[in-house]
Amino acid sequence: MTTALITGSTAGIGAAFARRLAASGTDGSGADRGHGAGHHLVLVARDRERLRRQATELHDRHGVEVEVLPADLSTDEGIGAVEARLADRTHPVDLLVNNAGFGNKGAYLEVPLADELKMLKVHCEAVLRLTTAATASMRERGRGGVVNVASVAAFVPRGTYGASKAWVVQFTQGAAHDLAGSGVRLMALCPGFVRTEFHRRAKMGTDNIPGWMWLDADKLVAAALADLARGRTVSIPDPRYKALMGLVKLTPRALLTGMTSRTGRKYGPQ
């Protein structure tokens, strides 16, 4: 049995990864092994009780072992605890999903600097450190996979959130290139709007978001794991958003900045 570690596992995309991987596992490359061969899981989030409820449900439904690791990835202590688990050679992790993240409501200079720095800690430093801890062990074994959850916001000029997700994409692509041939695959996952707790936690309204822009978390995860198995280093797992990102590449940067600024204030960062 292989083991997957998922950060931000108790809601949204992270919870969808946990359900999918418990039900039908993949090997370190992301290739689906079929039903009845689910991953053992290590679930990481801040809320201990919520983690325990999630672990019990997944264990009872799928018969996999589920370990809980309460950790706040905006702190050195929290990141260090997850690093230590990823570095454990006796109970290795075969697939890491760096999913933890959040948004801040407001334009530049409206958001407290402490909140912006906290975002960079979670989106950038934690991703760097956890990916490093995981891939060092994976490279020794000659197999493994890492999915770093970014956003389509990575491809447009949209404040600290978009900048942090752009860093995730660039870092993941560079690391994937450097580890080519090692048996370790890395992929940046770039979703659009997904029905999760993300916007509610950031106190952002979603009533004005067109229905066609919403993605289903379970379908998103299935497409992402398929892209990982194909060896893609960047996944935009929906034709609608692939088309939108194609238009983004053709739009003059100055015009794009104005458009994304207005859209960001209306819809939020993800």
C-alpha cells in the first residue's frame, strides 16, 4: 500500500483528493490502480477534531489507514512537523498534495502586511519546504509524485495571491525539470472557481460569479491525477479555463491588468 499526504485536507479540493485517493489509489506517477487499492493517508490541517472526523469516515468507508497531523502551515512549527513526517524513511510518503491556502479580501494596501506575509508563508515557503522534504526521500526510492495546488490566477496580474500562485507554477516546473529521469513527478494544478469554503473563509461574496465558471472538486481531482499520470507539469483541468487562459496569452498586458483588477474586486482571488 502506498501513502499520500494532503495538506488542507478537510475541505474543498483537499477533501476531494482524500476521497479519491482513499477509494482508488494511484502509484507515485499518478496512474490509477483501480478500486480497492486505495492509498493510506496522512491528513494535515489546523482543526484536530475535524481531521479526526474525516479520518474516521475515510477509514470506515474504504478500509485504509488514516493518520492525522494537526499543523498550522503559517508557522515554522507547523511546517517543521510536516517536514519531519515527509522525511520519515520507515513510513514513506509516495504522493504529496500541497493544497493548503487561503485568500485575502481587498486590494493592495487594503490588506494588512502581516496577512500578506502569512499568505507567502503558506503558499510559497511551506510549498518549497514540504516539496523538498518529500522529493529528497522519493528520489532515493526512485518513485513518487507531488501535486502543488496553484490557480489560474497565476497567469494574470492580480496582487499577492496571483503572485504567490505564479511562484508555485514556476517553482514546480523548474523542480520537475531538475528531477526529470529520477522517477519523481511534479505538477502544478491550476483550477478556476471551485465550490469550496475558500470564498466564505475570506468573506468574499460569490453571488455574481456566472454558473459556468464553477468547477466540481471531485471531477477536478480526477482530471488532475490523470494529468499527473501523463507526466504534465502544469494542469488546467477544464476546457473552459484552458480556453480562457489561451485568450489571456493574447491579451495586451496593460489591458489584462485593468480587467483582472476589476474582476478580482468583483469575484475574489481564486
